[in-house]
Amino acid sequence: LSKKERREVLRLCQKNSITTTVHVPIFGININCVNPGIKGESLRQVKQAIALAADIKSRIVVLHSGPKPSSVPEVKEYTFQLLKNSLLELKDFSTGKGMTLALENGVEECWEESLEDFIRILEETGLLCTLDTGHAHCSWGLEETVQKIANKIIHIHISDNDGSWDQHLPVGKGKINFINLLPFFKNYTGIICHEIQDRDNPEEATLKSRANLERILRLEG
């Protein structure tokens, strides 16, 4: 976006009392790449996205770890150190822009192969996180994930699925038992972003997801 376009986005957000978050680029980005040229370019592009987020006064910037090149312990540890250094650099850059960096629990391709891996990243970088309910349900289990990292969650990407893959269905249209998470949701005060994919009627599907979640939240936990 040009500077003029960024100012217009900011104006519209402020006019309509919209709070934004920004997800940095995913495809082709690898902040823990063993090739320093690719890693450097990835960091440059992520910083560009963070600068854009600052211009439109977003509160939170969301990112993923890069892909895992190997499960060989020595290689995995080496790339972890690359990932850690990159995240610390991006954390400092975000803080300098007045924003919070929130690492999202990943999909199968990401560096973290387990919930323990994800927790290690958070602990060694001091980062907070974005909980993606769909990713957690398809990998480590949503309830276990929330139980272990609840105090680190400052942002939520919410969707439903049947557990076989990340379908981005409206809340209530898959097999996630959101009612079991009522105690967590009752105490959560951050932004919940409905990540719903429906090419035919995305607005209706998103509003349906929000209505279903609101109905669940009215239940007694």
C-alpha cells in the first residue's frame, strides 16, 4: 500500500471504530532458513509488513515460524537457533513501532512439530501468541493447547473443522467442542478474529460464526 492508501485505511478504521491486526506474509517466507540470503530477505519483507501495521495503528502483528527442513536433532536445533534470533530481532522491531508480536501456533509445515516445541519458542523468546483454534484441533488438541498456553494467548483466530484438515468452517459447523473452553473464553479480553472461508457467501458465513460463538458465550461456564 502507498502512504496515501495507508492513511485512507487508517482514516476509515478510526471513523468506524475498527481495531486492526496484521498477519505478515506466509508464502515464500522462511525466517529460520539456513540460507542467509533467503532468511535476510524474509526478515526484510516481514519488517515491511510490520511497518505497514504501524502506519495503520494495528495493535498486534501475527506471524508463523518458518518450515522445518529436517527432523534430524542436530539440524532441528541449528534451525531453532536461527528461528530464535530472527524472532528476537522482529520482536524488538515491533516493540519499537509500538506493537506486540504474536506467534501463531503452526500448521504441519512449520518448525514446531509438537506443542512442546511451540512452548519452547515462546519461553526462550518471551513472545506471546495467537491461538488458531483450527490448527490446534488438527494437531496437538485444542483443549490441551489452551490448558498449557492460556497465559500466553493475546489474540485468537477462530474457526471450526472436522479434525481432518483446517477447513476454516464457521463456529458450530465442525467438531470442535467450544463449550469446553468456556472458562477460558470468559476470562479472555483480546480480539477474536473469525477466519472463515466461504467463497459463495463469506460475509454471511462470518456473521453466522460470530452469532454461534456469541450464543455459546452466553452459556454458563
